[in-house]
Amino acid sequence: MKKMDGGVTAAKGFMASNTAAKIKYEGRDDMAMIYSEKPCVTAGTFTSNIVKAAPVQYDKKLVDSGEKAHAIVINAGIANACTGSQGMEYCIETAKATAENLNISEKSVLVASTGVIGMQLPMDRIKIGIRQMVPALSSTREAANKAAKAIMTTDTIEKEVAIKTVIGGKEVTIGGMCKGSGMIHPNMCTMLSFLTSDVNISKELLQEALLETVNDSYNMISVDGDTSTNDTCVILANGLAENGLISDKGEDYEKFKDALMEVNKTLAMKMAGDGEGATALFEVVVKNADSVDNAKVLAKSVVTSSLTKAAIYGHDANWGRILCALGYSGVNFDPEKVDLYFESANGKLQIIENGVALDYSESEATEILSSNHVTAICDMHMGDYQATAWGCDLTYDYVKINADYRS
Amino acid sequence: MKKMDGGVTAAKGFMASNTAAKIKYEGRDDMAMIYSEKPCVTAGTFTSNIVKAAPVQYDKKLVDSGEKAHAIVINAGIANACTGSQGMEYCIETAKATAENLNISEKSVLVASTGVIGMQLPMDRIKIGIRQMVPALSSTREAANKAAKAIMTTDTIEKEVAIKTVIGGKEVTIGGMCKGSGMIHPNMCTMLSFLTSDVNISKELLQEALLETVNDSYNMISVDGDTSTNDTCVILANGLAENGLISDKGEDYEKFKDALMEVNKTLAMKMAGDGEGATALFEVVVKNADSVDNAKVLAKSVVTSSLTKAAIYGHDANWGRILCALGYSGVNFDPEKVDLYFESANGKLQIIENGVALDYSESEATEILSSNHVTAICDMHMGDYQATAWGCDLTYDYVKINADYRS
């Protein structure tokens, strides 16, 4: 498995394009399109929020029905959530316009939106955007990068990844892009994440690999504890790598899943590190818990604690808040057995042994916490299970972004 | 039932005092004492956090054992949490020193601490503080007020209340004080709340009335989602009102419980409104839910949403975030039936009908949200049950307080 520079056009047969449709933003691209020269086996996971945006409902139905996807159209600026039957009508119109322009089946077009909740899409501009994007489709590295930029909202940087691996003697590539900065506390999936692969795989195993890897990647990040109405992660696989069809859980499946996990973990960490207002990626590793589920709950409880996140922003080794967050997680453990370490590129330091503070150096701790990627390691001494969660610090800018701007 | 100016000395036979023991703060009082001239029937509720501070463990044992409390000693600055066996030893020493100075039984002294987690108490200064407070005990209004000020940490204002009611022909008074500003997300109880009453009641019914009223008051507020290690609410009843003993759930019990609910609700709302950095009390009323439990979960989900809290700070009628927070609460409902209203001293406005935005005036909404007490009313149209939760807005100052200062 090898990481490479690339995004949604890295795998064979995939193209992307973008345009500025002036949906809400001025002076920047705000629509993107992904197209595969061959219809794709498709899997997806969607928000668990009861309030589901229209495009989430639309895509879920298509993916569940087993339709092969051929193209995805995405807009930023308006989420098309809480928009009633009109919002659903606009999904259908978007898919229809895309299908006509690409000369493909309407049922093979997925749609996705991100941005403000409650506003209706300006369909005239959406349709102009689609007409502009179709002739501009390209398999270049640049086209993928511009598409990743076009789907951003409060994100400060585009998020892409590409991984190559060899399956059944054939080179297989998975590429992806995602966006997400606020309203990030995925449950079943995250904001918007689009993955493309030339792997040859059955729909069932593609869906299973996606679910398994989403649970340990996107579902373990949190920026602010708010699970979005629009969370979507879809993967399109067109089979052009020409590996033998992956239809059982043998070695090929495991290799593909490992590569997909790397893709999803990389994108998830990029989202957490680019959380609204964040100055640091905050990683929480829970070791030696008595089950994987408990390890996950503990790690997420720490990574979502507002007080802990503010302390990380202040480079303050405020370990009491971490013990406190473990304590109210709902998981049973012995506080007098917990060890805690802080780690970053600047070093590693044990802070707590058996639930009580060691005589550590505050200045050394501050040095370690003054990094843009800080890890807290909690050793529960209860069993053999481990989990990792990713978040970010809580800063003035998070408040500024969300108090001053209807995002 | 009548609200009056007063605090922990309002009920017959209760005295209070305070002192500056220099435990952590300089130039202010940081210890308080409550004393009843008669031993009191005592009830208490304590944090559900697995990591329990030493004084929480100490008091819980005493209250559960049925010991009558005679005095409470409280310090601010150091929480005596995560302090191991040494911390527990210090609780015992504090109670012993208080008992000796007051000439009462060691088992009749409750202890409470709030402040930084992980530091040990300076016992020499605690003992000097106790010696100073005993001769200064007083039943004046001023003594209660100074005690309420002495227990503050990041609180900006002292929190007191007193209620008079008539039970069995006798005037009964309940007074109280509490503190709490950050790490506020009570579960079973809140930060520190001390209630005194001259009511004559059995221990069993005192405990039951406390539990019932705590669930609908302190347990419905949240500042930051972090459940503290030190949450404590105790009530002392000395019987000096001379009403006939309340020993069954008749009219007298209901009258007492109503007065106690008013005391606890008032203190809870004061804590929420004085949340760290807050500029407004944020009240969420969920109406017509299909059960009380679901109404509570929905109301708490909205009141704890970081995005909603930031929007309240920005006076932004960002109703999409409220629908979103209802949606990820875990409660099942029909998003297309929800109505939403904003209300404050500046007016009332319906924003959503049947899950879709009305054509409301943004400037009118902003005017309503520009108040220091803002209410969101969510009508679920599912049943007849209602719940109210209280929180506050999320501001720059919340981040500042918690990033810059080890509280």
C-alpha cells in the first residue's frame, strides 16, 4: 500500500470538474462533478440524524436499490435540508439535468449539498452550473484538486487522498475528497466524503468494507458534537483495475479494506485538524480498555469535552478535565488505575500514574502541547482493547465563525 | 409560597460565616461555614461521574448512613478531586477540626470543595480558616450573602434564594446558595448547592423531595456538557418551624416539595445564566412530546448544542441548528410536524411550521434574540408531555476563561 499525491481522479476512468455557480458564495467555485467512464458499483453511509437533508434521502434510496452510479453532482453554500417536498423535487431536477447533459440514466446520478440549512437551491443557477461542468470534465490531478476546493464551506483547506495497492496482481487505486469543518460529529458517516476506486468488487463487499472503515475513521472524529443533517460518504468502484472480482472475504478483500481504511482515516484526520477555528489536531488514544466499544466511548468522551478542548488551545496540561471526561462517559472503570500521557512531535510525558498526578514539569508539558498535533494516551489497565478518536481544540475563532455567520 | 430576599440563614436556627484562607485565591474570601443550632435531618444527591472527589465520597457515606448534620464546611479554589487517600484523609481532618471548634460530633460535619482538580488542600490554612469562622457565625442576611460569595470560583455573581410557605399552620422557610459556572452538566445533582430549612420532615421524604426536584432543576441545566467530579446538593432540615412532622405524602409534603422545586429551579437558572462567559440565559421548552423522558432528552440536546449556543450569542435565528440538534438527540419524531418559536422580553415569533421556515422577519427575530433571557419553544406535536432545559450562549469569554486559566 502506498500513499500518493492525488484525489478523486487518481483511480482509472474517473474525471472531475468544477464551476462557480454563485449559489451563495461570490468569487469562488461552489459546484463539483465526479464522473466515471463506466457505471460503478456503489456503496454509501448516511447521517443518523432524524432530520435528513433531501439529497441524503435521495441518494440513500438509490444506493439501497442497487443502482450503479455514473456521476455525482455536489454544491456548497446551501444544504437543501429542512426544505420539504420542494427540496426533494430539486434533487430530482438536478439528477435529470445532469443525466441529460451526460447522456446517462437519471437513476445513475447522485446529488449532494452542504451549507446553510433551510434555504431552497436556486435551480436556474444549478442547471447552468451543470451545463458548464460537463464539457470541462477531466482526469487530471488539477481537476480533482479544484473539485475538492469547490465543495468547501468553512473549511480552510481542501482535503484529498489517494492510495495505491496491489490486489490479485493488479494495481488498484482508491482516491477521495471530503469537506467538513463545523457540525462535525459523524454518526454512521461524516459531512461529505466522495471516494472513487477502479477496484473490481461486489456491491455487498464494497458496502461492508465501507461500513467497517467508516466506523473507525469518520465516526471517531468530532469538532463540536453536532451531527449534521447532510453526512454522506459514498464510494464508486468501476472495476477498471481488472483485478479478479472480489466477492468473498479473502486476502484480496482484506487488502482492499486496509487501503480503504487508510483513505478514510487520512480524510477523517484532515477534517478533525481543520475543525472550525482549530489550531491543533487533538488525538485521544484509549489503551487497555475492557472492550472495543468502551474504548471508543471513552476516547470520544475526552475528544468532545469542551473544557479539555479549551485547555488544549491554551497548551495547558489540565489532566483533571481528561479524567473528568473519562469519568462521565458512562463507562465503568477504576479511576485509581488510570495512567495518562501527552505526546506530540515535541516529546512524550507521563502526567498521571494510578489516577494521581506525577511530579512532572509543567514547562515540559506545555512544550509538548504547543504542537499542531497533540495526542493524549489514556491507559485504563482494564483489558486489551484500544480505540482512537480525533478532534480539535476549542478556540475564539470557533465562536466567531458560528456566532457571526449563518453557516 | 413567597420568594424573599435571603439565603442559607433565612430559615430559623441557621447561621453562616466566611473567611479568606488563601487556599488558592488572593484578596477574597474562599471558605464558608453553615451551622444549625439543632442537628438536622439531611438529604443529598451527588455527581454520577465515576471520578468522585474525596468530599463527595465522604459526604455521601455520611448522608446515606442517616447521621444528622450539624455543620457544613466549604472551600473554593481546590476541588480535592483525584487526590487519592491523602485527599480522603484531609476530609476527615477538616471534619475533625470543625467538630472540635464547634464542640459537636465529627460525624455531623459535611465537607465540600470546588476548584482545581488534582491539587492537595493546604490543611494548615484550612484549619486556621475553621478557627476564624466558628466565632464569626451569624444568622444575619449579610452572613448568608458573604458565604455565597466565598464559595464562588469562575462565577461572576453569588447565587442565593429563599422561599417562605405555610405548612400545617406554621411558617416554613427554605433558603439556599449554590455556585457553578463551568464544568456544568449536572447528572443527579449540580456543582455545589446548600439548602437549609426549618421544616419538620422525615429523612426519607426529605431525600425523596430533593431527588424529585433536582431531576427537574439542576439536572436540566448545562453550560458545557462536562459533568463535574464534585457535584453536590445537600439539604439540612432542623425542624424549628414546628410544623407537624411530614412523614407521608399528603398535602404538607406537596407544599414543601413545591417550595423546594421553586428554590432549586431558581438556583439552577441562576447557574445557567452565569455560565462561564455567558451573555444570556438560554431556555429550551419542548412541548407535546410523546413522553417526559423524550421531552427532556430533546430539550437537553438543543441546550447543549455548541452551534446553537454560538448562534444565540450572535443573536442569529439559526433555526436549522435547533432542528439538527433535535434530530441527533436519539429521540424518534416526525421532522415535518415540528413548530418552533423564539421568545424573550422583546416579543415572541414563530419561525418554523411543520418543519419548514415561515416567511418571518429576520430583524424581528434578531430583536427577540437580543435579550439576556432567550427561550426557544419546540412543539413536537407527538403527545402531551413537556420539559424545560436551561443553558447559556457560547462566547469568546468561555474559551478565554478555560484556555487561559487552570480552573
